[in-house]
Amino acid sequence: MAETGDDSVTRWLQRWSEGDCGALDRLLPLVYADLRRIAAGLLRSTPGHATLQTTALVHEVLLRLLGRTPAAFESGAHLLNASARIMRQVLVDRARKASTEKRGGRWLRDDFTEALELPIPDGTDLAALDQALGELESAHERMAKVVELRYFVGLEVTEVAATLGITERTARRDWVAAREWLRERLEETA
């Protein structure tokens, strides 16, 4: 989101959280293109979700965001972080459904961990990854956000740094440390 666009996104987010339903009509066009860009990048880099279209992922995120009472988002970056978390959950939910016996069990497996260059061994299921990310979030919240933005949204380190308001060096250091932390946790559960 552009700097001036982010200011207007923040203004409409505040008005929406105050109960102005018309603000939502003004807000959605401002963020929709960004959410589509993020979803398209995520789906392009994530094999195993060929049946999930960009528009469907964005709409699922919007439905989950809007299905609640208006949230008090502080800025466009805060909205982006919430969207990253929801995209993560959508993909985790899809992977869990795909791994149920009713849907063929482990016959169809999502191998997108390799495509995203995370140090996750073959055969790791998303439920274990989600649990490890939850533990990482409890121990190091910022590192977990860096992983979500890099892994599930597909942002580059420079974009992650700008979104979280940290230096690029800090974002890179958090990314490296979080990858190692996740690798260790996932090896323990394997």
C-alpha cells in the first residue's frame, strides 16, 4: 500500500471500527488489490492448492475478517498482518481437510514447504507447522509475524521490514532465527 493510501486506509479502518458501515464500502476497494496481489503470489509459490483461486482466497479472508464485529485495526499494516494470519489459517484448514480419511487421507499431500525454502523436512504436515508457529508466537511474537509474512503472504525481507516497522537487518535476523527455531521444533515432533 502506498504511504498516502495507507493513511486513507487507516482513516477508513478507524471509521469502520467506530460503526460507520459506509466506511467499509470505501475501505474494501483500497485493500482489495493488495490482498489479491498477496494471494496470487502465495498461490503461485504454493503447490498443492491448484483448486484454490486467488479471488476465492481473498474472499475467504474478507469473509473471516468481516464475519466478526469491526476490528480496531490501527493501520493498513495491521490489516495486512491480520490477513496474513487468516491466509495461513485458510491453508492450514484446507490441508487438514485434505488429510482426513474422507478426503483420501495422506494420498494428496501439500508439498509447498519445499517451494518456500523453509527448513521443513518432507512429510511435515501443516498442523504440526501451525502448532510450532503458535509456540514460536508465544516465545517470540515478532519472529512469528516475520514467518507469516514471508511464508504465507510471500513478502520479501524488505517488505516484511517495512510492514512491521523494523530494520531490514532485524527482519533478516528474525527470519534466519525463526527458520532454525521451526526446524528444531519440527524435528522433535518427527
